[in-house]
Amino acid sequence: MAPPKKYPDELRQRAVRLVMDAQKNPADRRGACTRIGAQLGIPADTIRGWVKTEEIDQGVRPGTTTDDATRLAELEREVTELRRANAILKSASAFFAAELDRPSRR
């Protein structure tokens, strides 16, 4: 289970929007994350990560989108579950095959 989020989603969205707007203006581009982070009380590296994730999700930057990462994790869990079930079925079939190969006592 994921730990609780330290910052509310509204604050995250606001910070990302402010940085994206600041980056559109060449004069404000440098230090936008640091400046906005200081104003909102959020570390600049945290905001940089949020902006990077948002840019990936929008297709501006290459990378795996949040939706794709979620779907991939879901599929990986499903594969693990199916492999476990397959191993159980293989061992059960081997057990029953061994029972059929034994001579009957009748």
C-alpha cells in the first residue's frame, strides 16, 4: 500500500501550473522551481519531479506516462499471479499423473 501523500493534489497542481507558466517566459525560466517552491513551502526538487512527470504525461518529454506505468504494474501483478497458479496446476497434474501410473491394488 502506498504511503499517504505529503502534499494535497490541489497544491501539487497549482505548483506545476505556476512553474509551467513561469517557464513560458524566458526571463522567469531560470530558478522557477526554486522560487515557486520557496513561496509555497515545497522543496524545489519535489516540484521539479512533479513538473517532469507532468511534461511526460503531456508528451512534451519522452518517458513512460503515469497511466502506462499504472497499467504496467497492474499487468506485472497479473503475470505473477498467473505464474503462481500455473505452478500449482503443474504440480497438481504431476501428482495425479503419478497416481495413474501406479498399479492398482485390486
